[in-house]
Amino acid sequence: MYKYNDLIGKDVLVTGASGDIGQAICAKFLEQDCRVYALYKSNVSELETLKSSHERGSNLHLLQCDLADSDAVAGLCRFLTEKVKKLDVLINNAGIVRDSLFASMSVEDFTTVIDTNLIGTFKLTKELLMLLRSSDSAAIVNVASIAAIIPSVGQSNYSASKGALLGFTRTLAAELAPRGVRVNAVAPGMIESRMVKKVSRTVVRDVLSSIPLKRLGKCDEVANAIVYLSSSASSYIIGQTIVIDGGLVMR
């Protein structure tokens, strides 16, 4: 991976760190010699494995936090304020799915996904704003999805949450850029991960037939784009969304 020297020693917070993409993000920032604070709600075992096996694992700090719990989020931010005094990079990667066709989707399934994917991102970013503004060159990267851009049958809740996240990204970028905080987003397509393994093989085959590269994406490919958007190499990129989908949305 390309080395971004400006990231050396930076403090990075990654939400949704226990997922496949989250772990890849953490690993890539460790390769950049960053101090990485990995937030997880549950399933910490694989993060513990990453910490023990990575050559820079001592820079990986595992923090349990339920982003739906306002008190837990406030406590996390108090801890970070005492621990690091500033935050250089925030990666809003936490998200859930509760798929169902609209006609059979419950209000609870809709609101739970919105609360986690959108409201949770708002709450955490709001709490961390002063820490981000204390950095000389802070960056926020929100992890959305191509479901925010193209129809995704059975995901009206997920699509709504990720579409709103892109709007949130653009407006937040406009507000924070004058304050020295860059905000951008990535929109992954179908990525090889545990989440995709739960998708019907028929659906996966149909999607693959529409991807010009004729393969699924890799978690590392998403993580590489996120690290780039966090570095000075992207210093003039504000409020944009990088689509990582092998060309699917072109079709």
C-alpha cells in the first residue's frame, strides 16, 4: 500500500470496526503508523486477533460502545478527550441491515436502521466535533453504499439511511471546510464480506453479471480509498463520494 507520510502518528477513530470492512480499515491505518481506536458493539475476538498479530498491533486500541446509547457515546468522547486531546480522522463505518420488501417491513425495522446508520453517525460526529477541530488537518469519511445511488430491492430502510448519509456528508463538508475539517464519503458496491455471504446466491450472480470487472470487491479496496481520503493526498477533495463498485453504477 502507498505510504502517506502525513498520517504517521495520527489519531484515528473507526466505528463498526468488528466487521470485515472495519477490520480492513483498521489494518490499513495501522500500516500508516496511526494510532487506531476501534469501536465495536460486540464480537471483539477478531479485533483482538488483529491486535495480537499485526506488527503495529500495539497501536490498536479496542473500545466497546453502543452508538445507539447516548450516554455511552458521551462517555466515549470524554475518554478520548482525556486520552488524545484531539482527533485527526473519524471513519463512520458502523451500520446494520434489516432487509425486507417494503410491503412487509415493520416500522421498527425501518426506524432501527435509520437510528443506527444515520442518527448514530450524527450523534457521534456531533460529540467528537471539538476534538476534530483541535486537529491541524482533520478528516471525516462516511461509509455509505451504492444502495444510496441505485435501487436495492428489499432495502428501503438501508437505502434511505445511506442516501441521507450522502446528503449529510455534502452539507457537513460545506459547514466544516472553513473550520479545517474535510468531509467525504465512500459508497461500496458488493464487497466480499460476511454480510454479502448472507445474500442469496441468485442475487449475487445477478449482480456479478452487471459488474464490468466481473468480480466482487475486496475489503482492502474500500479501506485503501478511505485512507486516501484521510490523507493530504486528497487535500482539495471536499464533500465528494467515491464509488467503489467495479463499475456497477455505470450500467
